[in-house]
Amino acid sequence: MTSTTGRRFPLTTTPGISDAASRWLAGERWDEAEPRRASTVMLVRDGDGDGIGGVTGPEVFMLRRVSGMEFAPSTMVFPGGSVDERDGEIGLPWAGPSPSEWADRLGCSPAEAQMYVAAAIREVFEECGVLLASPSASGPLAMVDGPEWLDIRLALVDRRLSLADALRDKGLVLRSDLIVAKAHWLTPVFEPRRYDTWFFAALMPPFQVADGETTEADQATWVVPAELLRAYAAGSALMLPPTVVCVEEIRDAPCAADVVVHSDTLPLIMPEVVDGPDGPAMEIVER
């Protein structure tokens, strides 16, 4: 992912954080919240050619969070969420690069790497019904359109079922070869809810359908990045800085396959609130 160090986002364009950020900038201090591990997935596909000049480039599946959410209400996001400790379960059916190989890439322990990757695959299934799992390490992906699969999704959401148990019950293996690591962001210190989030990308599988069957979103749709960024600039769509940066990268890619490539460098990014000539802003800082 292209370095964006030093880039600033005015507080007026960063939903839900302006009050806490302004107080922090003014010198108030409080105990920093412990960040939760989280994963999110940019699910991409090639556009249908109906854009300007007959080309749209990649599209990305996004959700708009419901207005009642405590974190980032009414904000456009990628499917994702917090890690479940059971995502690190020993014996989770797995194919593709091992947790140790992922640990080398992410710069963490193999146990943590497994949790981040498993959470990414679990969350994208929970929130939009796309399951990156198959009966073998290289075979076609599972068909997940029957009513029993909706029950499995709900059981995963309610934590009545772990990803490992769901895969074992269906004779499937998680396909870690079908996602790539794109970025690593940490919520600013002043936020009451903080997330240590890995951003992944994956191609939309053929013969599966992305939907919006989640209570956390009131809108779920395939987005043309350039159109969403225009809406964001006009103030009619809300996004947090990490999402803006990722959507810009998708916009600039010639095709979806060019998005689903591991980033060469994966620094930890944590924005800081600063006061500049144009007023308070969130500045991107690499750690």
C-alpha cells in the first residue's frame, strides 16, 4: 500500500470522533483503552464496464453501519469485526500458507496470525455470506446458498459455533491462500473503543453471492470506488481514514486481481490528532 505518512483528514470528515479528538488536542487525558484485535476484508471484483469510457475498474463490497452503532455509526466500511479467541483454536482446518508463514508476514506470533486470518474469513462469511473454504486445498469453494448455511452464519454471529467446528462439520478447510494482507491500522489513543486491525483483500468467488444479511448494517452494496470517493468529498458518504486510503488504492488498480496482492510493506499506522492551518485534523503516522 502506498505510504500516506503525514496526510491529514479534517475532523469534520472523520465521523464520530471529533469530540474526543478535540478534547485530547486541548490537553485532556484519560486512560487509553486496550485495543481489540480485529480483521476486515476488501472483497473485490471487476466492474461491468458501465463506467466512464466503458470501464469501471475494480468494485468493492461495502456495508453502511447502522446509525445506532457505538463505533463509526452510519459509516461505510468493509466486512469485518473483532477476533474471537476461538479463531486461534488448535486444529482449525486449514489450507494455504501456514500460521507460521502468516506470522512472518504480519510480524506477530503464529497464534495471533491464525486468529487474524481466521477472523477475516469468518467475518466476511458472517456479514456477507461469502465463505473462503473448500473441501480440499485446491478444489472449488463450497456452495453456501442453502438455508442451513444461514443457520450456520447466525450461530457464528451468536458465538454458539466456532469457525473450526463449522468447517469440521462440513468437511471444509479454510483457504488462507485466497486472501492477502494490505494494511495494519490502530485506532487513535483517545478513542474509547480501539481496534488493532489488519486489512485483507480477496477476490469475490464465482458461484457465491455477497449479501447484507447482518444486523450491523442498513445498506450493503457493490461500490465503484471513484463514485464513493466523490460522495465522501461532497459530504454525502462517511468513511474513516483507513477506509478512504484503501478505497483510493482500489480505485487506482487496473483490475481486481491487482488489488489482491500482498503489500510490500506493512507498517503499523495510528493517526494522531493535530492542529494545523486548516484546523484540527487526523494525521497519518507510521509506527
